[in-house]
Amino acid sequence: MNSQHRPRPLSPHLQVYKLPLTGIISITHRMTGVVLAIGLMFFTYSFIAIAADSISYLSLQIFLNNFLIQIIVWLFIYALFFHLCHGIRHLIWDVGKTFETSQMDKNAVIELGASLGLTIFTAIFL
């Protein structure tokens, strides 16, 4: 058969291909790393404002009492715990454990639950 008449293989299209949970978790881990790096700059600025003078400290308090900013802070805390849990998962992978597909999906769900649980625990006891 001539190569001109042979049907070409089709690549998986974004509307057809479903990214596995482990892939979504991996991408999210990278995004939370970027969020944490940006948040660290604000965290550092907060220390500078606290150390500067009482007016800077008061301005920081007013800023942090905004409802939208509080939501962002809690999302930042969730990102921190998610990044921590995924880092622990990578340590487990480094010793060669839990590479089976069924284990990977199960551990991804555990990772999401643990990071949410740690965030809720922090909200309750903070």
C-alpha cells in the first residue's frame, strides 16, 4: 500500500485525552511552588513592616483584615500544606515505593485529603 493512502495516526486531542490524577497533582505541585515563592516575598515584606514602625504595622493589620486577603492567605496556607504533602510523596518515591498505578491514584487522594485536613486543623487551632 502506498504511504499516501495509509491513514495517519491521530494524536490525542485535549478534548478527548483525560489527564490522570497524578499528572494533575504534579502540575499543581509546580504551581504551588511558584505561589509559595511569591508569597514568601509578601511574608518577608510583612516582617519588614512589623519591624519598621507602628504605622506600617497598623497598615499591615488593616490590609490583612480584608476578607479577600484572608481567603488568599488561607489558600496560601493550603498551598504550603499541599506542597509539603507532595514533597513527602516524592520522598516515598525516592526509596522506590508506591509506583503501581492503583497506589499512585490512592496516594494522590490521600495527599489531597491530608493537605486539606492540615489546613482545617490549622484554622481550628490557630
